[in-house]
Amino acid sequence: MLHINELTFRFGGRVLFENASTVVPKGHKVALIGRNGTGKTTLLRLLGGELAPDAGSVAITPGCRIGRLSQDAPDGPASLLDTVLSFDQERAQLLAESETAADPHRIAEIHTRLADIGAHAAPARAAEILSGLGFDAEAQTRAVGTFSGGWRMRVALAGILFAAPDLLLLDEPTNHLDLEATLWLEGYLKTYPHTVLLISHDRTLLNTVPTRTIHIDQRKLVAYAGGYDQFERTRRANLERLSALQSRQLAQRKHLQSFIDRFRAKATKARQAQSRIKALERMEPIVGIVEENTPEFEFPSPEPLAPPLITLENVAVGYDHRPVLSRLDLRIDLDDRIALLGANGNGKSTLIKLLANRLAPLSGQYRRSGKLKVGYFAQDQADELTMTNTPIQELQRVLPTTPEEKLRSHLARFGLGRDRAETVVGKLSGGEKARLLFALMTREAPHILMLDEPTNHLDIDSRSALIQAINGFEGAVILISHDPHLIELTADRLWLVGDGTCTAYDGDLESYRALLLERMRSGGGAGRRGNEAAPTRRDQRRVAADQRAAQAPLRRRAADSEAEVTKLTAACERLEKRLADPKLYTGTGDELIRLQIELGEHRKRLASAEDTWLEALEALEAIADQGTG
């Protein structure tokens, strides 16, 4: 299918590939991985014929239909369904010709070919793909130009999947998808009947779809069997093996050199010394795997703040006095790690803007701690950054009185050294802009990190660094992400945004994926979406949503009493520690009596709080039993 032979290519004076070779057999699903800037997208452009190699060759089976996801979103008055159908150019041409053809033989050929390519079933197939990517029947009839850029990129993805090319080239196909659509795409690509070459930083996708992995390493193309985790294991084993070989060779070279140094001048040993000199010269150094510098993030620790940080009671929020979400009864504490689940368009970004104080509530009680500091990472980088400034100027804009060296030190926490700190933002890579946003949002050591799709422009190593930084952060985290690997490793609570509200989801991410798969099997697609300003309804989740609504007051009571138990337990421990001090018993006894009385009062309050906590938990369990009975 695809042979790359001794490929050399230079871009902007830099060598991206040098004598690189690899083979992709027909029908294989292949992941193309490597750090940002190593040439992944450039290789797809070489395969698609947009660029020509400086040396070597790219050979593709003659007649192979190549499809590459365009970075230009479709636009215009045509409906989504017609737009997707237009991606199959052969079908469109044959249908157009069938309207004007007069020769009976040609008419017969046209209809035979239309039958061969399944032209009459094409609208149903296109509709199924659009549904999987989040567009319901009503949305599929709307003009593509009425949708936002992110949704139109989904249409472009639907079109290239519908065209079903022999060689499908996908560059970060999940960047504009939510978790629901990403899950559907995983299943679709696994059963795709042709060859796929996939660039992605979504670790779950890279483990689910590919049967081979090609790593761009030191300007070469190195192939591995299996998905990303298998690649990592194999590479790590190779690294350990080469490291052991290098150590043995170093010891051998040292031994030979020692013999040469000792006996070179002795006539009786001259022949043996010369023999060892030649052996040393013939010994090729073992080249190890070069490990690139791993990026690091570091979120500063916030000052302690008493709970709760944020409380919402019957809050509604939306735009132009029209609610997107309502009946919000939520609480956030300093130790919370919460991921927001739900289809795009259901209001996840609206909720996070409300919590970040960038959107005012329409009604209800919304309380925030007076000293609360929030760090907000916006999904759209252009909304937060001035492209003509440098990173150091961006920080100086918001921290005008802070010394420059302190600002540079803060940027360095996020991998932006002196040279990148003085580069115009517009010339930074997407990953570097993301790091700058992390630096800006944490400039005042926030108590809460609000992260709206923070990984869109980060490679796998940077995502791993972000996971470590989040897990090391001492404040609260509210996260929106289509990357299940990130959610699984950082979030310990899940909130489901849907049915026009947000409620706690009692299961884990695996049970949520199972729920989505079950709904897809029953014909529900990936959820009704496509209108970002309107809330959606999920009939299949209505009963569960009502049950969670009934549980909300009990959950608040349980959480409040649990916090009270924790607080009183710590207070009792402090008092008991003071009462254990021998010096306390050498005085008048007034302080001793006061502490004993205070400890007794605390123990009574602790017993009462524990009773309240247990009662709330028992009531919650009873409601859960009723729901499963």
C-alpha cells in the first residue's frame, strides 16, 4: 500500500527526515507519533502530494484514493447531509451525468456503477456518520454555514469518513469532538475497511485503533507492533537493553585501553598492544536511544481557604436571559477534583464560565469565598492572548509591578525559557501557547483551576506532565476534556451536564462509556447536539436525573456533616495533644479546666455531626436501593 524509501525532507532550513524508510501494509491501522515539531503533519502532506521530498521516494499503490482531513471547515448554504454527500465526488459526478446522459449504453454503465458503490444507500450512511458525530436529524437539515467552526470541522470529518478513501489520513481528528463523539469514532475506525494513518495525542484512541505505531525518532521512521502502550513498553525495553550493552562496552574499552597504556612501550608485549589498539578502533560505539527533554509543569500552591469555596443553590445560567442550565445545586471544596461529562452543546463551557465568574447567574443563590482566586483556561487561545505580545509582555500586562526576573522564573515553570519568553505569541506553537495560558492563569496561585479542554494542543509527553502537575496541585480542579486518560488519572468526582442541568454522576468513567455504548447500540447515536445555545433532553436518563435531584439535598447534608466531622476531629486531636503536655499540670489548673470543658463540648458536637452524617448516608443508600429495585 505505502512504501517510504530513504526519505529526506527539509523545512525552513531544518531537516525533518533524513534517509527515513518504512512500509504500511494494506488495511492496517497505523498511529504516527512523535513530539510536536518532529514532522508528523508534514509527513501527511508529503503522502497527500502537497509537498515533494528533497530525496528518496514515497510510493503509493496506483489508483489508491487518498483522503486527508482538511483544516478548512466547510461553509455555505448546503445542508449538512448534502455537504457530506458531496465528499464522494464519483457519486456526485455520476448522479449529475445521469441527468443529462442520452446514450443508453452510458446510462446503463452509470446505473451499474452507482449500484456498485452503493449510491442509493449513501444518504442513510451519511446520516449515520453525522449522527455518530453528534448531529441529530434536525441539525442535518440545517445549512452548514449556520454552525460554529468547531462543529463545521466535525462535518469535514464526517465527509472524509463518508468518502471512505483507500488511504485515510487523519490529523488530530478528536480535537473538535467531545467524549461521546470520540467514543463513536474509536469504534468506527476499528472497523474501517481500508488503511488508516492516524496522528493523535489521545492515548486511549492510540491504544484502541492502531495495529502498528510509527515513531518519528531522530529524523527516522521507527515501526513498532501494537498501540501506544505497547510502543512505550518496547521502547523502554530497548532503552534498558542498549544501556546494558553500552555499560558492558564501556568496561571492555576501559580494559583494552588499560592494557595498551601499560604495555605499549614494552617490546615483549608490543604485538599484543597493537592488536588491542586495532580491536579498539574497530569497536563501533553503541548508540543509545536519545531521550528528549521531558516538559514539566508546576502549579503554585494556594493559600488555605475554609470550605466551601463555591456554593450554588437553584442557580440558572445562560445568555440573553435564556437559561442554558438551571436547577444547579452544587458545592466545590478545596480538595475537589471534578470532571464535567456530557455532549458538546449541553452547557459544560457555560457552567465553567459561571464557576470562573465570567458569566453571571440569571437566578438563584451563588456564593463564593471572599478571598477565592480562580485560574481559568479557555478552550479558545485567541480569546485570552494578544498575538503581537511576547509571553513576558503578556505577564507584565497583568502583573505590572512584579520584577521581570520573577516573571521569567514563572514562565520557566511551564517550559518557556528565555528565548521563548521573548518570541511573539503569534509565532509560538499551539502547545507553547497552551503553556503560556497555564502560566497566566496560575500567576496568583489560584485556589481552583478551571480547565476547558486544556490538552488540545499538547503532545503526549506534555499531557503526562499536565497530569502530574494537576495531581500535585493542592487546590480544586474543574475539568472539561475529551481525553479519557486525563480524566481517569486526575478526577475523583464526575458531574454530568445534560437535560438542562448538572448533577453528580455516581459511576466511574468506564460505566459512563458503557452507558454511551449501550445508547449507541439502541440507535441513540452520540447524543443530540449541534445547537450550542439550547439545552438538550435525554429521555433515557430522565429517571436517573430525577433520582439524583432527589439525592442532592442529602448529598449536601452528608458533605457538610462530613466536613464538620473532619474539622471537629482535628480540633479534638489538638486539644488532646495540649492536655498531654506535663507543663499544663504545674500551674493553677484554670487552663486545664478550660481545655477539658472545651474538649467535652467538641466531643458532643462531633458525636452529633457523626450521627447526621450516617443518617444522610443511610438515606442516600435507601434511595439508591429503590432506584435499582
